[in-house]
Amino acid sequence: MQTVSVEELSSRLQSLPPNPRIVCSGNMAIPWEGVSVVDQALPSYVLNALNAPPGLPERDGVTVETCFVGAGMRRHPGLRYVPSRLSLVPLLFTRTLLPDAVLIHCAPPRDGQLSLGVEVNVLPAAIEACRARGGLVIAVVNERMPYTFGDAQVPVDHVDVALEIDTPLAAHTPGTPDDESAAIGERVASMVLDGATMQLGIGAVPDATLNAIIGRKELRVWTEMFSDGVLALDAAGALDRDHPLVTSFVFGSQELYDWVDGNPWVRMLRTEKTNDPGLIAQQRRMTSVNTALEVDLFGQANASRINARIHSGFGGQTDFIVGALHSPGGQSFIALRSWHPKADVSTIVPLVDEPVTSFQQSAIVTENGVARLWGHDEREQCRDLIEECAHPRVRDELWEEAAELGLA
């Protein structure tokens, strides 16, 4: 690994093939200094990143490519969305999305190994695919990046050039869940058993659920990501200290970053492991909690598109639903508000008219109640979705639609 200046990095980038594909750390770990150098050095390029925040370059010649669309990509004029379950994205780097370079955001090396810090995800697979093709591996080495273990560790000799920075990480401090989110969290928590293994994301409902399971015992974590809720579980003694906390990326407060820094209890694993339905199924009482934009009377969930425009993607929802249902004592929940406050529409609809993201969950949960799906016939599912989950103001209309669909 050679430490270089901005000018030297720019020169190295110009040796890449025309319009190169550059796989970059995603989520909130985007190495902005590296992206800036790329954008100034190359007239055209493809930047591949998962769930990127606002701030990506927008100009002619820039294509942003992803299998999961983040807030900074939804309206990007150069968006290229490649549908894929998250567990399968690493395979694409050896088949159709061949990387010419990889741009990673790292913690400084310890004992000859850098660390990908808070963002592992698909990056190990991208590094391997890039090196196999003789591509360029670039590390933006940040003194502020927490040092994490597991698949986060990258030998320094796997990196060609490094740009050193000292920049604070993007952080998020969870707020107090609103009343509806708290009600949903309480309903989900009431079905979580002692000894369960949890998969939860970030947001008001996951935060509320974590707040509500603080009284549980021997909980484990096997998830795509976690945030500050894990700190509260640890402080309350709710976690199984004999089992590692398994995740693929972390996003939260500076307190969380300080906690994961050098913490051997946290195992950062690559996506092929965290999202492998077979490995998920091996976890004790695997409990998956995801959300959706809408759910229909057949129990089909749309979490990906709004008016045909891509909003996010498959992500790991299907991976964890399948894995959880195959786990002994496992459960999988879709938790959402019954009414979308911004769009002013019901989230329980007769029939989704967007592509289906997932189906056959254990149950759908709203602030109004719980509809058990798996193991119940379609009429029972429909009845509970209307009577237990839907907002009262649309129940009569949904019953009319259910009759038209042969569900009543």
C-alpha cells in the first residue's frame, strides 16, 4: 500500500479504462474526499454504491449504479438500478458488474490490516473481484473511522494506494419514537421471546421495538445493520454475552462508533454471510422485523417502488424472511403504519400495483393490531389484515374490494 497525495491519486485514476466502474463504500460511509478526486480526474465513470446519501456528483458522464437506492440516488439523473437480493449482489461483481476500481473508507492499519470500519457489506467481494482483474484498490484512510473486526479487516498489501484524511463520520442520533411507532414497537415486542436472535434496521419502528424488548433476556443479534438501540440492550443486560453481535454495517451516533471501535464482540461480516438465508435459518429463534410502503389483502408487500419509480430495492428483506421462517422458533414481521401521513393514503390496499418485494411473512403489524399470515388460509389472512391492521376509515372499502377479489 502506497500513501499518495490527491495529485498522485488523480494520476493513477487516469490510467483506468474509459468510463470505469468504481465500487465505493456506501450507506453513510461514503469516502467523500475520494469521490471528489474521482470526479475531478475522470470525464466519465460509473460509481457503484449501496444506499448512498445525498451529495453524489450530478453531471454528464456520471452514472450512479446500485442494487439498493439510497436517498441521494432516487432523483439522480444518472441512476442505473440493478435489481438484486442483497445476498446475491457480490456474485454480480464476477459476472455483469465487473469493477475496474474499488474505493473504500478505512480505519488506519493495525498489525498489517486495515479495517472497513462501519461499512463491510459487499466490499470484500468487490475487492476480490477487482484484484482478480488487475484493477485498482484505493483506500481513504480516516483517523476517525472505528476499527472493527471479522470480514472488515483488509491486508494492507491488498490495497494499491491510500489517501489519508481526518474527517468526522456522518452520525445519527435517534429521537423519541412517535406514538404510532411506539405502539407498533410494543406489538412487535410482545411477540419476541427470550433468547431470540434479532434483525432490525434503522428508523422509528425498529427503534421503538428495541426500546420495548429491553426487558428480554439472552437476546442475540444477526442483522444487516444495527444502530444505537443495541447500546440500550447491552446496558440493560438483555444481550447474550456469549454470542457475537453479527452485522454488516453500522450507522448511528458517535457514542455507537466509540463503542464498536476495537470491540471484539462486534463481528462485521460480508453480505454473503449475514444475508445468507441458510445461515440465517441456523440462528436461534431468528426474528426479522422489516417494513414496507404497502401491503395488500393477499399479504404481498411492496417496499421498493412508488408510482413505478424505484424508491429502494429488494435489499435483504427476502433473505431474512426466508431465513427466519426456516429457523427453529423463527418469526418474520412486516411492521408499518396503517396510514401514510405524507401521501394521506392507507398502507393496507386491496392489491399492490407495484412489483412485489416480499410475501409470506409470519405477520403484518400496524399500530392497530396484528394479522397472522403464515399458516392461515387466504380468507383468514384477508379478514385479519382488514379488521386488525387497516385504518378504521378504509375497512368498509377494503371489504368491498375483498369480495371482488374472491376473499370474502
